[in-house]
Amino acid sequence: MWLTANSLAADWTEGARLRYVSIELANSIWAIELLRDARELALFDNALQLDYKSVIVRGIHDICAARLETWLFEK
């Protein structure tokens, strides 16, 4: 979904690997109990978009970006 929303594409093997890494990453972030209730954290703005003014949103983004920078080189 993210690839399509950002006008990107991946072949099915890259898509499968990215899916696996994304699930792994989501599980590791979900393990941080403070981040489980998005309503309490105000992660979204009024248009239901991520609110990048939030330190927490930027922190989660940085964790995800750093992890996804290495996924391509994993086999």
C-alpha cells in the first residue's frame, strides 16, 4: 500500500522481503508499551495524517527509516 501511495513499485520477491521486514519492525515497535495507544499519543493530525511535529512520530519514523535502509542488503 505504501509503495503504491508513493508511486513506487517492487517485484514480488522484494515485496515479500519488505513485508517480512515490515512485520518484524512493527512487532519491535509494538513491544514498546508506551507506543501502543495512538489516541493517547496524538500521533495523527485532524486529517488523520501522521503528525511529524510530534517527537514520537519522528522517533518512530527514524527507527523505521534506519531499519529499512539495510533491508535491501539482507538475503
